[in-house]
Amino acid sequence: MAGGVEATSAGSGPRTLAEDLRARGDDAVAALLLARPDLVNPVPGDLTQLATRAGTRASVVRALEHLDRFTLQTAEALAIAPDPCPYETLRALMTGDEGSAEIVAALPKTLAALRTNALVWGGDDRLRLVRTARDLLAPSPIAPSPTGLGPTVAEAAAGMSPGRLQQIVADAGLPATHDPVSAVAALTALFSDRVRLEALLAEAPEGTQAVLERLKWGPPYGDVAQAADPVRARTADTPVQWLLARGLLLPAGHHTVVLPRETALRLRGGRAHQAPEPLPPEVAPAARYDAQVVDGTGAGQAFTAVRTVEELVKGWDAGGPLVLRAGGMSVRDLKRTAAVLDTTEELAAFWLETAYAAGLVASDGEVDEAYAPTPGFDEWLRLPTEDRWARLASAWLAATRTPGLVGGRDAKGRTLSALGPDLDRSLAPGVRRRVLELLAALPDGASARPEELLPRLRWERPLRGGASLDELRARIVQWTVQEAELLGVTGRGALSAHGRTLLAEAPGTALEAAADRLRPLLPEPLDHVLLQADLTAVAPGPLRTVLAETLGVLADIESKGGATVYRFTPESVRRALDAGRTADDLHTFLATHSRTPVPQPLTYLIDDVARRHGRLRVGAASAYVRCDDDALLAEILADRRAAGLGLRRLAATVLAAQSEPVTLLERLRTMGFAPAAESAEGDVLITRADARRTPPRAAPVPVPDGPPRPDQTLLSAAVKAIRAGDRAATAARKPAPEPAARGARLPRTTSAETLATMQAAVLTGEALWIGYVNADGAASQRVIEPVRVEGGFVTAYDHTADEVRTYPLHRITGVAELAEDAG
């Protein structure tokens, strides 16, 4: 039965979970909604609805999955305890006969957490586990209890004949009984009594103890031939038969026996669990470093991360790799990306997924779908380095994408590809953040190995998804440690100051605060390069964004590292001219940003390329070539390499071509010419080869691990609405006139009586209980305080909605006055 309506036996205290919630204060109800956010949406109409929803299977499963190990062990103990369970009984199940000071100290706090989650209710003398949780955690042949205990004697003996029960009672040395209930009670008392049970086992033959040891911690079932055949003490000749004759083992099938719960508990010394864990495992530091060393290392990695992502996405300026039909990037393209970044395929996948999570790359949505930078990449480039890093790190922290899975196989044996659709794991953000929080709890400069962090995570959130889910968590922990180091969130395995700030600050201020902490640790961007006579420029450090972008168009990067070397070539200079720069612009740019004189060979190179740039113009005729130099056109016509273009002279200064303008441009450039594209009006078209962008794309939204936690505003409003609805549902009221109210759920009064009662309430300021049917036909009960009645409408303060509303009188089914003692 759902938690809102399950009843207790007669006694003091609340009879249902709803009554228990009703007795709690607003802060306690808010704490429940905060601990179990799935209960908020939609907001329950009253506390009975809240209790009922809190007892549904899906909600209870979600709540159990968020308990730590000791809290879950406590709930498991309650599941095999009597219902209701006194606190002393629960404590005995957790501590056993020997007792444990740590468990005794931790149990009250743990029980309070279960009450906060509405999984346990009632006073300490009558603790009750919500029925759904008991069904999930209690032992059964289909789903054995996590405690390893089997059914009780009464449950295991339910199908046995009265005669067989009397035989077991006699062979166990107990007085004869007259009915099965008495026989079961006698056996239960015997097996629950430590002294009597030990005396009985003292008579057992050799090997009996080994059988019990194998079953007492679970699973409690064992395979035995002819287990259901009756056996008497005088004919028993094996340890198993000796136990079956005395009921210490009971048949659970033709070839299966079970160890009753009472016997197992006594053999365990009264403990429900073999190893209760009241305290979380400590995370031992693996190494300690100076905090400045950690911050400096992290800042260096952060700078490298920004440069790597920038280089990766800029490499797709002219268009990135094609999108596979099933989504994602091909293995060949991933290898090419790794080669460009000079890294491994695993790290290339990580940088790709980080850029994708930050909204810097996406598919372009064209027919031949390909990846390309988003408009957000251009905005990101204009930010200072520290702000760019904060965007990357925060996107990684919240992402459900797990690049470590790239290259693996899905459930159907298909390879998981980078940027593919099957890399989301809702477990990832929570595990990632918790790993960093554990590092933040260590002393400054302390690092921890993944194998030290994993036991703590397993204690804090024991997963009920089996070994595969736990293995995934272990891998995410390993990946988190590695990826945090790559991003500079950690340095030498210890959390950096800027990483700690990103983690600790509120979401609205975390980016700015983390960037502020990182800024002083980054190298100052340079505004100059060193030009050399061999047509190269050396950047002795990181360049300012505008300088780096312009130099990247004017020259090709030859080598990277602490100092970046750029090389000027005719093709790179022509690329700058195609982008709209003039020769004078380039000369001025180099003179302004070079700490060394501009070498003469570089000046000659720029002037030479500029003289030839744009002398040829290509347009659509299909295409044509126009040039004032007749000799140059004759040279093109005579060149064998132009044979496939279908050129013919139209005039002294014009050649017509059968090829498209783009093809004509590319072929003439490969022939050594430098043509410029021309518009229909005859103007030179300035095009950038690196201008390809996707339509506006937002960063992907992470898949949430459950419903979001409500903020304080929503919590307050929800609690107020629930209280108001509960008052409307439970308020005492005077009975409505007969016979209309007989058997009716909503109050029923005539229109005249409704109007008269409303008008009287306006004068007296009294609250009324009404039945109301809205335009959709949905009926509800409400408590209102009428303020004005006119024109067929009543304006009143509605306690359920906590606001003033206007109701048509014809939709009010009836009205009743609240009793004088209604709260």
C-alpha cells in the first residue's frame, strides 16, 4: 500500500505517513522536498498526496539510490525487523551482541536522515519503514535481502503440514504443541535464544557448523537432493539431515533448503550485516606539494588547454570532417585530428568532446553534414585566456559526455565514436564533481590516487545497478583525475586554487571568480614578434588574440612550443591579400609588431605577390577571365595545363571558360597565377577561406541525473501550497444541509444558499469551505475568505493557491462554514 495511506496498529503516534508529515514543521517538509526533488513536480495538492507520492516505487527507488552505505544498511535492517520496530531492536540489529560505540553514535543521525527522506516515520518506540522500501529491501526467493538473510521461520514453514511441524518440534527437544501456530512460535523462540540454540548445536555432528557457516551470511539458500522429504532425528545420518530434522534448515523446494532468519541472526551474534560501516573510508593523500607549485602547474596546463582547443577548432575553419550517418566522427578523422594536435587518439577525443560541450563546434546541418566551428567560437576567441579556460572547465564539469568511452563498444557491439550520440552517461557529472570535492577536502597541495577515492564514493552512494554500473563509476573516477590534470583544474594531482574556486563558488559567480584566480598565474600576452631574414617570425611567448589571428593568416605555423615559429610564403601572403589586406597594410602591421627590423626579403616577397594579385579576374559566364595584359592572356591560352578549362578568347582582354568560377580560380592558382574573384558588378570579392561557420548553436544540455533540486523560492511556494491544500482537505466544517450533502464529497447547496452564505462571510470575514468545478470539469475543494460578491462572481483569498482569485458563482457546487475549532 502506498506510504500515504498505510496504517499502523492501535497505539500512540501518527497512524499514517501523511499524519506524520502533517505533524512536522514547514522546515521539515521543505527538507523532504529538497532531499527528494522528484516529489515537487508537480506540487502535491496536500500532504496526503505528498505521502502517497513519496511511497511510490519509482520515487522510493530513487531515494534509496541516494543514501550512503550506512544509512542504506539501517534501512535494510528495518526491512527485516518487526513492523513497527522499537529503536532498541534496531540498534541491536546494527550493533549485535558485542556492541559498537561508533554505530551507537552514528545511528541517531542516520535515522534522522531516513526520516527526512520520509522513508522512515513514527516515534522511536514505533519506527516504521515505508512499505514500498520494505518490499524492495526485504528478503524473498526472487530478490534476496542485501543483508543475506532468508525468510522467518513462520514464512519458511507456511506450506508445511501440521504433522511435520510437530515432528520438528519433538526432534528439537521442545514440548509438544497442539497447532501449527504454536509450533512455529516455539521454534522461533528456540532459534532466537542464544543459550538454548548453542546448547542444541553442541549436540550436532561434525560438519554441521561448516554447513551453517556457508549459509549464515548469505545467500541463505542451498541445493540439497530430496530436501522436501521428511527426515527424523533418529534416522538422520548427514549434517544437513540433522539440521532439517530439527528445523534449523527448512525445505524451500524439492531440492532447496533455507536457513531461517532467526537462526542466522543468532549465528551472526544478532547483527543484520557482516560489516556495518558507520564511518566513510578516509581518503589518504598520495603526495604533498607546495601550493604555489600546484597552482603554477595548473595554470600552465590551463593555458595549454586553451591553446589546444583553439588550434583544434581553427583547423576546422574551412570545414571539418564529415558526420557519420549514425552520428559522430570516423576513426580515420579522429586519427587525423590526433596527428594535427600531435597527441594520442584518446586525448584528441577528449579535446573534441570538451570543445563540443562548450558549444564551440557542432554539425552544420547541411546535406553533406560536416562539423564546423559555431558562431560562439568567434565570441570565445575574443575573451581573455582566463575566461576562455573558465568556459571550458565549467562545461567539462557539468557535461554528461564521457570521451573515455570513445573506441569502446556499445551493447550491440558497435564502436563508440567521438562526438557520437551514445557517449552520454548521467552518472558522470555527479562523480566528476564529487571527485573534485574530495580533493578539495584534502590539505592544500595534496593529491589522491583514484583507487583511494573510489571506496569513498562507493560508501557515499552504493549503486544498485550491479557490477557494470560500478565498473563505469570506477572508470569515470580514473578519467576525472586524468582530465582534470589536462585542463589545469588540478596540478600534479592536487586541486589548484582556480579549480577550487570553480568548484566552491555559486554557479552564477563561479566562472568569473575562477577566471580572477587564474589571471595572475598566466603569462602576459605579447604584442610583438621577432622577424628573421629567413622569412620566419618567432613569437617568444603567447601573443595577443588579434595579433595571433592576423599573423596566422599572413604566415604558416612551422613549429609550436614555448616559442612559436611562423613562416612567410607566397601562398600565405596571397591568403592575407585575399582576406582584404593591402600590401601597405601588411608592411605597416609587420613594422608595428616586430622588435627587429623588417627583413628586405620579406618586403620583396609581399610586394611581388601584391603586384600579381588581382591582375586576373574570374567571374561567371559560365566563367571568364579578364585581364588588361594581352600577353598574359595569350600565355594562359598557350599553357597545356589550361587545356581542360575550355578557354577561348572573347576579346583582347577577355577569355571565356567552360568551367565553374571556383574551379577556374583553383586551376589558375595551381598554374602559378594569382587571380582574384570578381562580382557581377566588376568588384573584387574578398573571401576568407576560414570563414565557414555553423548556424547559431547552443552548447549541448547535459542529461540530468534525476530531477533538478528546487531553489529556495520554489521550496517556499511549494510548502505553502501544500499546507493550504491540506487545510482545505482536512479542515473541520459544519455539515451541509440534507439531503444534498448525504454521501457527497463536495459540498452541495442551492444557488440562493451559496449566495447568502458568501454575502454573510464578506461581512463577518469568515473562511468558507467550497466545492468548485473549473472550465475543464475538474472538481476541487478549497478554503476561501470572500472579499466581494457582485455580478455573479465572488472575489476571495484562496488559501489553497495563496492568492486572491475570482470565481463564477455558478461553478461553485456548494458552500459550508468551517467548524469553530478548525485551525
